[in-house]
Amino acid sequence: MKIGELSRRTGVSVRMLRYYEGEGLLAPQRTGSGYRDYGPAEEETVRRIKMLGSAGMTLETIQQLLPCVRNNDPAFTPCNELRRILAQQVGLIDERIETLSQSRTILAGYLASVN
């Protein structure tokens, strides 16, 4: 499929897809005339990038993690430093949860005081 179709199917802009390619996250085949030719594997990779990004991971972290996540099985074979990366990401998410919880408590207190 062409890049426009991949964009439509994944909800990721053409510009971002080209950026992913430039960062080495995608490596589409090329047609004889030089057009990018994306297949199901690239579509799945884009979906994984979106999922990992929505979990709060940076593109740099996704670049490190993505080679370890190549199939649809949630139990994947760890690659070098995977445990460290995942533990770090869980810690970052825990910190965000704590910050949001504190913010919620403060805002709820403000709301209660104005009622």
C-alpha cells in the first residue's frame, strides 16, 4: 500500500510516517518507480509505535523497545536491556500517576470550598 493508505488506516500523518522511516522505525519496500510500498508488517509496526507512545514512551525509548516486540504475542522474548527500559517506563508512569493524584486532590479541595 502507498503511504497515504497507511496514513488513513493507522491515523498517523504522512509526515510522521516519513519521520518514522527517517528514524529507522519503518523500512518500506520500494516499487520500481521509487514509491514506498507498505505491507501488513509496517502497518502493525505503526500501531505498536502509537500504542507505546500513548503509554508515554518517547520515540527514543520506542526505538530501543520495538525490535523486541515483533509479533502479536504479548509474551515476547526479551532483548538486551529490555527489563531496565520497562522498569524505567513503569517508574515514570507511576510518577505521573502520583502527580495527577496530588493535582486531583488539590482541585477537588478547591471545588469543595467554593460550593
